Amino acid sequence: MTLQASMIVDKDFILDEVDPRIYGSFIEHLGRAVYGGIYEPSHPTADKRGFRRDALEVIRRLQVPIIRYPGGNFVSGYNWEDGVGPQSERKRKLELAWWTTETNQVGTNEFADWAKLAGTDVMMAVNLGTRGADDARNLVEYCNHPSGSYWSDLRISHGYKEPHRFKTWCLGNEMDGPWQIGAKTAVEYGRLANETAKVMRWVDPNLELVACGSSSSGMATFADWEATVMDLSYDQVDFLSLHTYYNNNENNSENFLARSLEMDQFISTVASICDYVKAKKRSKKKLYLSLDEWNVWNSIGTSRATERWQIAPAEFEDTYTLEDALAVGCFLITMLKHADRVKMACMAQLINVIAPIMTENGGPVWLQTTYYPYLHASLYGRGKVLHPVIRSPKYDSKDYTDVPYLEAISVYNEEQSQITVFAVNRHLSETLDLDINLRSFREVRLVEHLVLEHDDLKATNTKLHPENVIPHNQGTARMEEGHVQARLSKSSWNVIRLDVIKE
């Protein structure tokens, strides 16, 4: 049986412009993300600064616009001064968030160097767990002030005459979580975030600042936390963060692939809370959302290394399946559906730790299944989101009702005269015939139809079999009288790329 679905793509149905930063990522001092991931001086491909060039190569392909650093839970116990100055003089410290030993061989300046090589901006995070406004303003001065002050001149003495000019900063991390070093109530955090933001802006008025939302929508304080924090800091911040992870540990694939409906509701709820505070304050400012931690995290039930105080142990190195990649595709489509409010997002994390990219210490780099929808979205999902009119058969799962088998969105890059349709067929056993009506475009040419699929929903890529699940461009899409006709394989991620010849 072949199911039927349709979507109308009209150039006048504009939702909003995509902020490229929704394709951001995250690197924390956790597991082998830094040491063994981006930095390994003894690796055969390492450059003179110790950065793995093989990892840089596959990261550059993603065109990641921004990367959050250095945490994460790590930042709530981090003294940034430990990571600057001569590497030979840096102290090893017990890292309490993940029970490891931090060597501090990579710190603020090294990461700034690496980010330039990777072609990405940095979203810095300040420690509001064990520290506060004073240390945050000092860090801004160290990073962004040109010269003539103690902290800026210290940076210069460390070999960095030009300031880093980091623009985007997170005001702590998951401060509502009892696992967090220096966890706080909403009132405590809201006041601290407000005062910290104030002095950071006095040092550098060009900053944009992200306040911590709830660690997840499952927190008992969710919604109250957002309302209170925003009430106390709305005027000083630009974004509110959202964190959300999903897994299929109950092995219910239909339910798992419907989780993007939960993400959709999460985003809508937080946006509504921000708008409530805006109305309450009679403010004209619109607060945007930063979904700066999101991913599939199957090992989320485990925590910390089993043996304490190791240096960069392997932690949370999930192996991702085809169905994980499909879920990631659905999450990316969901964020695009909210392009009017979600202006930044960070897939957590980039390398080795619940990541699309894996490395072996001293060995090769390989790409997980989740790399590919992330790559396609980043490359082809820039422009204006065109809100599609979709008709699709639906199903009910354990936790969700009326789940459309077709999850899809369209993006129009007017500058490049290109339309991209991203589509997931959630059906586990049936193909889906999709009709795309391009009624507002007079002439369109099909460029390609990329497909990520496999007979086995649990298929993975590994070091020994790195190309077991990779996309191909042999999709069935064809043009027919101003429509695209495409047969979407069961359980597949699809990217249909079109050139606009005439509007």
C-alpha cells in the first residue's frame, strides 16, 4: 500500500527568515569532546597548536555558524583564569560536574583559535554557579576590550593583541537543576542574571545575552521558572534558553518519531510565557528563543565517569541509528517551523559526546547517521521559511495522537533562487507518495532528491563500517506540470532541491 500526502509551497506564505544560528552546535569540557575530539597534539593530523585537522575537515563541511562553549554543567564550576596564559603553567583541577581531572590545556584563547579555523562564531558561557557578576564582567573585559585595562592587557600579554569580540553569551547553565553546581531558585537566578547582564553590557554594549530557561519541560518548576526569571531579567536579556533531549529507550519507534510534536509544544509554550511577561511589563521588546541544547540522547540515564578523576574518559558516546537520524530530521524541521521565535539552537554536542562526529584517539574520524540531516539542513535550509499547507495521513502512538506520517517544511532562498523541501516519512513499513504544489512559481527545475534510508531502522555507522548509512541522490522526485511528484521511502529523510527559473 502506498499512502498519499500533499503540500502547497507558496512564496507568499512567509513565516520568517531563518537565522543561520539555528544550525549551531556545542562543545563542552566533557568526555572526549575537547581532548581527543578537537584537540589531540599527538594525533598524526594535528596542527602545530594540537588541533585535529581530520576533525576540522568534517566540521567545516557542516558550516556551523556558532558553537556554545565551555559548558554545560562544566561551566558552573569553571574558573576561566585557569585556562589562559602559558599552557605549561596551567593547573590541573578536579572537575566536579563530571568527576574528571581538567588539564586546562584548552581554554578561552585556544578555543577562539580553533573556532576561527572551523569558520564559526563562539557562544560563550559565564559561570553563575560558583561565581557571579564580577568574574563575568572580567571575562568580557579579557575577551572583548581592546586594551588599556588590567584584563585586556593580560590577554595581550598572552599573545592576543586583537580582542576576540565574542558577541553572544550565556548567563550560566541549567541553574534550576539540583545536579548543577550552585543551583538556584528562580528568584535567586533571575536577580543574578539581571545584575550580571547589566555589568557585562557596561563593559561591552554590543553583547547579546541568553538567560537560562528550565533544564527541560519535565522539571517540576517548568513554566513558573521561566515566568519568574523573565519577570526579573526581561529588560536585560535578548534570549531565553530551552534544553531538550529525547530517546527511544523503550524501543517504541512510532512513539519516538513523534517526539517532535513534544518539541513543538515546548517551543510554543515558552514563547507564550515570554509574550505574557512582555504584556505584563508593557514592553515593546520581543524576546527570542535559544534552543541551545537539543539532541537524541540514549545514554541520558547514566551520569559521570565510573572511575573518578580520569582525564577525558569516554562518556556518553552514543552510537546513532537510522531512526535517530530521522528523529533529528524531525527536530530540525520543527525548529524551522518556529523560525520566527527560535533564532539560535545548538545540537549537543558536536564531537564524540552524543555527537554526529566520532573519533578514535590516535585513529580515524567517522560520521554518524545524525550527521547527514544536520549537514543538509545547514547547507540548504537558509532563506525564508515558507509555511506549507500539508495534508497527510496520521497515526496514534503511545503518547501522541494525530501524528502526521509526513513531517515537512520548505525554505526559499530568494538570493540563490532555490527552494528546498525537507521531508520525513515516519511510516515504518509503507512508502508515501508526495505531491508538492509550487503554484506561485512559474518555472522550477529539479536539482536533486537526496534520501537517507536503510532496510534496518537500527542500522548504524561505525569505525569499521563508516558508510553503512549514508545519503544518496537517487530519489524518485520528478517535475510534472508545476508539481513535484516524489515517492518517499518508508522511514526516510528526504531533501528535494529545486531551482526557480521564473517566479
